[in-house]
Amino acid sequence: MIGKDYGLVITGDRVILRPPIEKDKETRLSYGRDPEYRKMVGGDPRTNPELTWNEVEKWYDQVKKHPFYWIIEYQGKCIGTAKLYSVDEQNRRAGYAIGIFDKQYWEKGLGTEVTQLVLKYAFEKLNLHRIDLKVLSFNHRAIACYEKCGFVKEGIEREGSLIGGEWCSDIIFSILEQEYHTIKE
């Protein structure tokens, strides 16, 4: 049985994956809603209402209650989140998602480090067999990160999302435990 690791901290070279703390709320609120980030996660960048304290509270509660949902800490500050979701113990699989809120932290290899840490935990501690994800086809930074971490493209979900008035496709990726172990060696 997969243990529920509430409070688990995973430490990397530059990032720490940890549970949320109260000061993360203020930090999250300060990032607001960046239109480009909003688009990358499937939101409509044409409408960009101000992020509210109530929304931040709901976000915080979600992260806090989920056993495999971490704050990404970099240089002592919350910069995003990463999570394993839909964990299926019988089939030893889960989905993966990551988001870095502020573009000043993009293109620094932080998403790659976070993804590698989560994969190590998923395959070596949780003994999962498969991790999968969907990424919007225009999110080239994320695609490069996933490929660098060993994810394999499985297919395309054509025009499944309406974003900013345009139909967009998702690319489906996965990594299996034997692929992870081959890359790790």
C-alpha cells in the first residue's frame, strides 16, 4: 500500500519540495495571474482577473490536504507547485503536473530538477510503474523538460482545449519504471 506522506520534504541541489507554509499564501498572491502562465495551464489569457485572497486560500488548502502535492521552494521562496495525482495503487501509476508561477524562474532548469526529484520519489519510494501527463502542444519549454527527464510521447489529443478562442491540442507523455532506471544509470 502506498503510504500517505503528508509533510514529506524532498531536497534537491537547488530546490526543495515541501508542504505549504502560511507565508506561501502572500507569495502566491504577489505573483498574481500572468497571462502567459495562465495560457500554459489551459486558462484564457484574454481574461486575466486579479487573483483574490479567497482563491489563494483555496489553492493553499488543496496543496495542504493532498499527500503528493508540494510547494517548490527556490532560494527560500515558493515559486510553484508539483504533484502526483490520480495515484492508482493497483496499477502502480499516477499523473504528474508542475507549475512555476513567475517567468523569472523559467528556463533555469528548475522544472527539470523538480521533475527528476518527483520521478525518483515515484519510482524508488512509491514503487510506481508509470507516470503520465498531458501538456499543451505549444508549451515548448515544458515539452523539452519532460523529454529531458525521459518521458516518451505517446500521442496527441487533438483540439481538446479551447484556449483564448483557439482550439489547442495536448501531447500525451509517459515514463515507465524501466525507462526511468535506464536513464538514471
